[in-house]
Amino acid sequence: MVARLLYFAVSLICLLPGLSANADSSVVPEYAGAEAGLIGIECIPEGGTVGYRFRGVVIDTANADRSHEVILTTAHGFPAATETITERCTVVGEKERRYPIRSIWRPSSQDRGAVDDWAVVVTGKNLRERLWRQRVRTEPATEEQGQAAEITVPIRLPLRFLGAERTCVLRPPGSAGVDLEDGIFSHTCRSWSGHSGSPVLAVDKRGAFILGIHLGRRWLAETRQSLKIGRVIDSEILAAIRAATDWRE
């Protein structure tokens, strides 16, 4: 119970008020459109007027039907009740354009801590934004380490300003002196409050893809340090993305 409360408290820090062998091709490109795949999500608490924001990433579903968008994000920013989400949460684009959230997919379990900290939402219409929809790999991840198992080259967590980024990598499993849960990885990418839900990008032979999403920081009492952690995209999340892609209002 103490561990779950600690994780929840750390997760709230992320909310804001209101592989190729060729080294040259294995670095995630700093193309100007990467940050355009980012989108804001805002939820206004019941009885409140000021919302809190976090991030999501718009998924390239390869679907010619652009009647709605599929967005991957974290779960800890959303209210528990689905009806409250559709009433009080919106996707926020440039110039504060608002898009309604019509449906949401979350883990059926809620007792695995960070492993359950993901959500897939759909908007009621396509986004009128300058977007670079990000690709996910469709093959299932391995059971223990997911798609992170084979990534040994630099990764990227896109920020709004490219100059603020720095080269970052996945931390080897166990390097912090503790074992993370299956499906959770640690990284060294620069991030701040409000960046939860941002994509962590890697590359394969087809180019950049979403390895996972940034969740926030986890305090390790054993070693007195904090880890930046993410949730890898595995078969469970891929199934939710497929269901969201096929969704019809």
C-alpha cells in the first residue's frame, strides 16, 4: 500500500496546473515535426475552473479514415469515471483549440502501479493541427522487457524546443540497483513537470517509432535517487490502439 501511494504521489508531479547497425541512422532524427506529434490534454476537476495538463502523442494508425484521432498518454491524469473524462477532459491543440474526448481505453487491472499507467483516447474529429503522427510497431513485445530489450542506441523524448533536448539512452536493467516491473524502463532523457505522456522515440529500419511513453519520476528509497521511468508499448497497449483505430461514434 505504501509503495502504491508513493508511486501515485510521484506521478502527480508530472501534472501542471491551469534499430539499425549503422550509427548514423540509429540516432532518432531531430526533425522539426517530431514535437508536432505532441498534443496537450487538460482535465478540469469537478467544481473547479482551472485544469491541469499533461501530454499525449498522436498515433499514425495508417487509417485513411480521419474522422477521429488516436492518442496514447498516461492514465494518472484522468478522473476514475469514464463519463467524467468525456465531460471534463479535452485534447488541446495550438491556439487553445479544444477537441472532445469521445472514448478511452485503460488497463482492466488497476493494481500493478506504473504498469497500469497508460491510456488510449479518441477524439470526436480529426485535429486541425500541424501534426507528425508517430508510428508504433505492430509486432508484440517480448514478455519480460518489451520492445525496450533490443534498443541499445540513443532515444529521444521530444520537447517543444529542440535546443532544450539532449542525447539520452535507456538505462540498462538493474543499473539503478533495483529491478523494475516488466513493461517499465528507465531513461536519461531531459523532462520536466507536465511532460508525462510524452513519447519516447527510438528507430528501426523503417525510421522513428514510439518505444513507450514517459511516466515521470520514481523515488528509490533504497538508493536515495530518483529514476525517470516510462511504459513500453506491448501487446496490451497495441490491442487498445487497434480497438481505438476501429472505433466509430
